[in-house]
Amino acid sequence: MTAGHNPEEIRFAPEPSGPLAESFSQAGVMLNRTIEEMSRRIVGQRDLQKKMLIALMADGHILLEGLPGLAKTTAIKTLSDVTRLNFHRIQFTPDLLPSDVVGTQIYDPRSSGFSIKLGPIFANLILADEINRAPAKVQSALLEAMQERQVTLAGDTLPLPQPFLVMATQNPIEQEGTYPLPEAQLDRFLFKIVIGYGTLEDEMEIMARAVTEEAHKLEPILSDKDIISLQSLVKKVHVAEKIRRYIANVVIATRDPVSAKIPDLKALIEVGASPRASISLEKAARAQAIMEGRSYVTPQDVKDVGMEVLRHRIIRSYEAEADNVATDDLVRRIFDHVEVP
């Protein structure tokens, strides 16, 4: 955690730092304590734990890609346990209906009327498991919930609980029975996180815990009110004009690599990131600064969240796919070439 301003960062801090400095410091301590508590159950995947908390603070959603067995379900269930937020898991299958997600009307013969049965979407934390197996109508229903924080049911608009986070998992697209998510759906996710296998030590620790069958009961650290307060604190993080320009330059470089002096990327990018990417990148960088106990954003904060914000918002060209140029490589090259303030 950063304790005060170092010479390289002081130019990005507001002058004076203001009375909120202590609030940011306390928030950083509380968030790091939350990660330590989550680590009692989750082996490795430290970056995933951190990004989940950042998404909660930035009021965004997560698309999580990884092979089966990498603790994706355990991760969000653990987040529920340490935040006192209620949690629902929805298994997406080709025969899933929108009513299975948002709810439906049920006829009551005793009252000769209809009542509304709320679906599993009415929870603080939603695990949308294997989202890329879902039909289009379900995707549309989920899209409204993610974007508007509400659902329409029997003609009524019903607000969802706050805070509200969807963590959708998907298997790699090459696996049988999976389909690409629409671009409009992808753009609603703050982060796309790709997780892989852990180290040898992680694997041994997982085996040891499985044999002992010890269920780690976790201490709740954050309440819903704490998270809503953190979301308000995110809005108070200082973003210097030069940082905002840096973010804009990075996002614009995905659309016009030539103006960013990366002309060889022009043939590799079919569609660049939308303005929503700029908004998401700043919000995530603000939350990242709070994770470090700081009241201001630095270029490193932008870089720390940049890959997860941009990797699902860039559409590669046919040439890039043919040459096996990964989207992550494109994002890395953009960050390498855009001038850092």
C-alpha cells in the first residue's frame, strides 16, 4: 500500500490532498484485509480477488474466462462470504428461458389473480455460469439487468438490489457448444479476466486442502453499506487532466493506430474500443487507486486495469486472426507506444 506521495506521483495528486486522505487510507487497509481473508479459501488467483473488489467499487461487471476447475464459482462465493452480500448462481444452458432468470407471473386460484415470483437475478452477486451457452432472449434479459440495474416483469419495472454485480463465466470459445457473445453484451462488462493454472506450490496447497476437507469459515469484512460508501469514494478520487488525456489517447489508439504512431496495427484491428471503454478505464483506475490507499490516479493505475478493460472491446481483423495475433498482444503494444504523462 502506498503511504503518502512519492516524487514520481506527486504531480498527479490534488493540492492540497484534502480531508479525505484518511478515508482513502482506511479504505485501502480494509480492502487489503478483505483480500487476505479471501486468500484463506482461494489458493493463488490474487489478481482475480483484487479485480473483483475493484469491479464492486466501480459498480461494474466481470466476464471471467477459464477452463473448468479453476475456482471460478468458489471465487464469487468467497466474495459473498466476506462482503455479507447475498449470492445466486444461474447455470446457463441452451434451453434456459428469460423467466428462469428474471422471474414470472404465477396464477393464484385462491385469489383469482396473478402474483410475481422473482427470479434469481434479484441478488447482490450473480454468478452467470457458462454464459456463452445461453440463447439470445436470455442474453437480452440479462443485458437490461446489467445496464439498467432493473428488470421488466409483467409490465412492471423492478429495481435490483444494490450493490449489484454479475460475474459471468465462459469456457474458451473453441469448446463444443459455446458461441461468441454479442459485442453489445461484451461492452457492458467492466472487465474480462482470463485465468489460468497456478504454480506448483498452488497445486500442492489445493491438494492438501482437498484431503483435509477443511471448510474455511470466513469473517465478513465488508457490508453492503461499506461497499456503497466505497462506490461513493470512487467518485471523489482525483484524476488529473493529463491522466484523463492519457486514458483517452490509449482508447483512441485502438480506433486509429495511425494517429497514435502505431501504423502496423491498423491492419490488425477491425473495430476499436467505444467511449464506454474510456469511462470504464477511468472508473477502474479510480478504484485501483483506492486499493492502494490513494486519493488520486497514476498512470500505473491505468496500466494495472487496462488489459482487463480493453481486451474484450477490440475486434481483431481477419488478418490478425489468420496470423494468430492475440488481442492481449494488441493491447500491450498500444500501452507500450502511447506516451505516458
